[in-house]
Amino acid sequence: MKTILVPTDFSIAARNAARYAMHVAQAIRANVMLCNAILIPAESPMAGAIVWPLEDYDSLQKSAERELHALANKLKETERETNPSGHFHPDIFINSSIGEVSDVIRNIFSDYKGSMTIMGMSGAGTISRIFLGSNSKRMVECATFPLLLIPSSCSFTGLTKIAFATDLSDSDIEILHSITSFAKYFNAEILVVHITDAANQKEASKKKIEKFLCEVSNKANYPKVYYRHITSEGVNSGLTWLCDHGQIDMLAMVHRDHSIFHDLFQGSHTQKMARRADIPLLVYPANCHTIF
């Protein structure tokens, strides 16, 4: 049975992501693992001046487990109300562990052989600012699995079109195969998007594009894959245009060092998108071959 990992700190954004995850789990017939990471005090700046009794760990963990149970019960109740005649109802499990968020998630994901992780994000501005100074950034940097980031303003209304922004790397074909296996559950279209900063680059890379799409067709075997080239002054502005005008329900990207998207994830406060980030972002690590 597939498992979707849902980290939560019980914030509004995290609870919203958990609700979104339940819809995805119902569609792909997966169970949900709610997890909470209790930060190790020794890693805090004041750790040298603080001694934490073991009883405090137990107290924090029991408190987290109570909140996890309450959240799980609420999600089950809502899912039963909105999907009373459904043939599949996701089971919800909980896990509370001590450690850094990224370490806890990776360990739980490995132990339970997860399929993907869905977590919340909040704030407006840039893709890069969403990650800066947040647990999301650490997860993007260290994840070895598909990571779906849900803005706090986004609610699940179905998936009809997923855009995949690619630099046409050969490894992206395997990732597109994974995205296709996910999209099939929703009968969603996949828009393969290549962004360049000059129109003449489109002609220069024409053969590369044709080869890429041919291999995609052979590998994915999914009729709802389309291609679009976007000319823009930068990847950031190209993605902004895509989110504003592409009528997409989700944006998928690959995070790898030295790719054209690397700066978006490392980012600075000056790399700003012109709109509020209200579209889910599906992030793949390089060489991820997950099949849903």
C-alpha cells in the first residue's frame, strides 16, 4: 500500500496541506502518515546554557501525539463527510519523533517506504523566498522523493493540468514518467514547458526538443502530454507568466545543482515573482524514479 507522508507543526498552512493530502491519498489509493518533529534543544543557539530533563521530552512527545490524534480524527471525519460513497478511505497513522524536521521526515519516509511527502508552505512573493529560512528549503535540498508543497491559500479542487518545467535534461524523461503515473489518477493533462530567454534558442534547440518529446512518448505512453516553449527574460518571469496564464493546477520542477532552476531554490530576496504563490509546487530531486 502506498503511503503519503504529511509533516505538520499544527499551523494553518500545515493543516491545509493535510486536507489536500487526504484528497490526493483518496485518488491514488494511499494511506497517510501524519508526523511531527520535536526539535532537539541541543541544536538551538542557547543549548550550552540549558539542560533539558528527559521528562520534558516525554511531555512534548505526548502533547504532540495528542494533537496528531486530534488532527487525524478531524481529517477522517471530514473525508467521510465529503466522500461518503467512496470505495476507498485512506487510513491515517501518526508518528512523533525527536530531531530536525528534514531528518525525521527522511527516516520515517524510509521506514514506511513512502511514495511522496506533502507539506504546507505560507507567504507570498517568490518561489525562492518560500524556501528561504524554512523547513521547506531543507526538505528541497535533502529530499530523495517527490515533495509536494501546498500554499496556505490553496484548497484542492481537482487536478486537470500539471505543468512540468524542464531544461530538457535526459534525466527529466524518467521524472516525467513519474509525473505521468501520478497524473493518470486524475486524468490530468501534462504541459511540458521549456523556458528560454531568446526566441532564437528555440530554433537552436529544435532537434533536442524533438528527441526529448520522442523519448517521452515512448517512455510515458500517456496521450495527454503536450509541449510549449516560453520565451522570457528569465526563468523566474517565465514561471510567473506560466502560473498566471497557463491555467495550471500544479507546477512540477526538478531540483538539481547547476540546473537553470537551481537559483530559484537557493534564491535571494531579490528574486521575486509578481504574484502570490497559490499553486502547489511538486519538486523532484534529480534521478528520482518514483512510480505511483
